[in-house]
Amino acid sequence: MQGRRLLSGMTCISMILAGCLGGGGGGKAELGGGRRSDVNRPPVISGSPATLTLPDLGYSFRPKTSDADGDRLSFSITNKPEWAYFDPQTGRLYGTPHAGYVGIYQRIEISVSDGKARDSLPAFDLEVSQTTDGSVTLSWLPPTENADGNPLTDLKGYRIYCGTSRDRLNRVKVINNPGITSYVVENLSPATWYFAMSSVSKRGKESARSEVVSKEVG
């Protein structure tokens, strides 16, 4: 990731947050005289949507896309949850379910099209889970340096990632206050929960995530 590199030196429940926010020759050029190829290159869509959310907790996912031809892109969705909204210009799926929408919403598929070809993310299930009483308190030492050793002067806050799988930390809490050094993650169901953190600069550059730690809940 380009830009200044955040950061080193932060600990969180014995975890270390270290990251990084962080010619040719001289011959004559000849212009080709052929026509531009009419072959369309299809768009590409990517991203990993979170598959778990809680009642009254905002959900948002926006895929990444590219198109080698620079075509105007549009988005579509199948099996959209009834509580969610979808933006056909950006592909963003978002909304805040209330307790009446607890359940699993299956086979959600987001696609992008350039008008000639399309690409789709793998279909995914999204669960609105019951609110639970489990909680874990995280604490850390705020970073003071970038990964390159320069003083850190533009820290905006942190992001806490958690989930019930070490390889899929699909819940995110954004903390926009660099002065906070502890946080209680609530509404955790009985399970082994895994946690990692990153730091974010005022310019939006995010560090690499810390080492993952775990805690048994319930």
C-alpha cells in the first residue's frame, strides 16, 4: 500500500500491532494505422462481504471493480435481503436490520456489467444473528511511530476485526478517536472469538492487521 507506513509498537491483549499503512531507444516511432480492436474486455469484480451482522447494527459492503476498457459500469443483485438497500451505480449493499429480521439470507449475488459482459461475486449467505450478552475487553498501547521509524503525527483511530474463525474476521468496529486505548466488544455468542486490530491515519491509510488473538466466550 502506498503512502506513509503505519506503524509499530502497539499491543492488544498481548498482540503486537505492526503494520504498514500501513525509456526506450532512440529510433523513430511509427504510428500504427490499423483500426482499434472491437473486442470487449469484461469488467472484474472482487471483494469479501461480511456474512454476519446483528440487529440494530449497520451493515455495509461495497465491492471493488475494474474495467480495462474504461466502460461505464452498472451493478445488480439477486436475493437481496428485504431490510437492505442496494446502489446500482456502486454495487454497495447496506442497511440496518432490526430484531424482526433475525435469520439467514441465502445465495446473495452481486454482479457488475459494462453493457456487454458481466462478472459476479460468489454467492454468499448473510446471517442476522440474535443479540447475545457475551463481551471481550481489548486494550492496547497507542503507536508512536510509523513502520519506517518516523514519528506518527496523523493517527485518526483504529479498526477492530473479530469473528468466530481465525481466517474470517468478518465483524469490524471503527474507532475514530486516537486517544482510546481500550474497547469492549459486545454481543458475542458463546464460541471462541478471534480478534485483530489495525490503525488508520487521517488520510485513510490503514496499517496491516496485528497478530490474531482469541478468547473463549460463554
